[in-house]
Amino acid sequence: MSSQTDSPPDRTVPQTSELQRRLTKFRETLSIVFDNDMAKVGAVMLTLFVLMAVFAPVITPNVPDERVTTDDGSWVKEAGPSAEYPLGTTTQAYPIFSQLVYGTRIAFIAGLLTALMVGGIGTLAGIVSGYYGGVTESAIMRLVDITYGIPFLPFAIVLIIVVGGGSIFNIVFAISLLLWRGTARVIRSEVISIKEQPMITAAKASGASNKRIMLYHILPKVLPTSVLYSVFAIGWAIIAEAGLSFIGLGDPDMLSWGKMLNTAYVGNAIQLDMWNWIIPPGLFITLFVISAYFVSQGIEEVVNPQLREP
């Protein structure tokens, strides 16, 4: 009589199938996003900014925080655009084009960090308040209402002074403390609807914990909305950082487009008709914000299928 040893069940096929399903879903989502013409344009613009940030040392002929000098050591101040200095130099002999290109890095740092914080805090608050309801929901939503009544600029100024300076991380912190509110409110509304669906009832009946239900059943459904509002936050972060830097509250050790506008204003660029110093950073701020907005239009079609063209 032969004996037969039971082997453990093979879970490779189900895991592979689940992975394929998720990859297929991801490809379908990307297809929806980039079927939108505005999203395509925005993606191209953002890609150009990414390349500019990554290859800044290759693109720029001069070091942005070193003065341009002649062979005898004298400063090359207020030079007009030329092949050697594509956008000229400032009143303190700094190369404008190099500062502009390197400023792209600060834009991405501010934008991406803010997007992560706004998306993370807002999504967590929205899921928890919508799922648990009751006192938890009331407390979080009252906090949201309070943040809507706080004006951003005075709040950011006070916070930056209190925490000890306008480093890029303090600026991101100030922006995120207020911007998460919109994400939380919208996701809460979605979760209230999602938690009544049969799959959630079945998960509860099978003994799944609240943490598991929120993480594996609710989060994937609200993730497109979270990403959408995170992309919105990128644009707001760029504008806020530029505004705070323009009034002198930016990071003194980092070159940003807002700081360029501040130094141009302090350096009397308007009176000197140095539009090559004023217009480029303002134009880059505008284009960066527009590119993020364009991409968000494609993501919005994932969140709201009714917006898709037939």
C-alpha cells in the first residue's frame, strides 16, 4: 500500500492572475488619461521640465550661484541675452538662464512633496471619517471647516516665522496643512457611498478587520480621486512657494523662480527695463502650473467617466 504526501497548495497562479488584473487595470487607466488631448500636452510639458531638472548641469553653461566675471576678474553685470549668456546676467552678475533652469528642481521638490502630503493626509482623513462616521466623522469635518476659514498667506507667514525660517520643507508643511481639506471632504463623500456596497458587507461578514477593509477594499476605489487632488496641489504649491519667496520668506539657500522674481524686484529690474530677468521665471511658473492642470483633466476623466468624449 503506497502512501501519498500532500503537497501545499500552489498559490502562484492566483497571485499571478491578480497581478495581471492589476496591471491590466493600470494600463486601462493610463489609456483613459492620455486619450485626453490636454493631458497629452501637459505630460509633454512636464516631461520637458523633468529633463531640464535632471540635466541642468549639461544644459546650463554657467553655475547659477557664481558670478560671471571677465578675464581680469570684473563682474559682467546687466549683460543682455547672448550666445554665452542666453538670458543675460543680473545686476549682481549672476547668470539668469542658469538660475531659471536650476529653479526647476525646486519646483519639483515643492510640488511633489506637497502632493504626497496633501494626498496622504487628505485620503487618510477622508477614509477614516467616511468609514467610521459618528463622532470621528464630526471631529474631522469640523477641522476641515476650520481650515477653510483660515487665510493661507497670513497663516503661512506666521507658521514660517514660528518654526524658524522659510526652508522649502517648512513652506511645503504650511501649504499641506491647509490644502488637505478638499481631498478629505471629497473622499469622505465617496467612502460613505462605497461602504454600503455588497463587497464591503461581504468583507465584514467574512471577519475582515476595519483596517483591512479600508486598505484593500476602499483605498483602491478612492485612489484616482486622491491622485487627482494631489495633482491639483502641485499647481498650488508652485504658486505658493513663488509667492512666499517673492515676499522674502523663501529658502535663502535654494534657487527658485519665486526667489528670482524677488531678486529682480529688489534689483530694480523693472526700472532698468531688464525684462529678460522678469519674464522668464514668471513664464515658467505659469507653464508649470498649466501643465499640471492639463494632466489633471485626463485624471478627472478616470474619476468622473461622464466627462469622457463619446
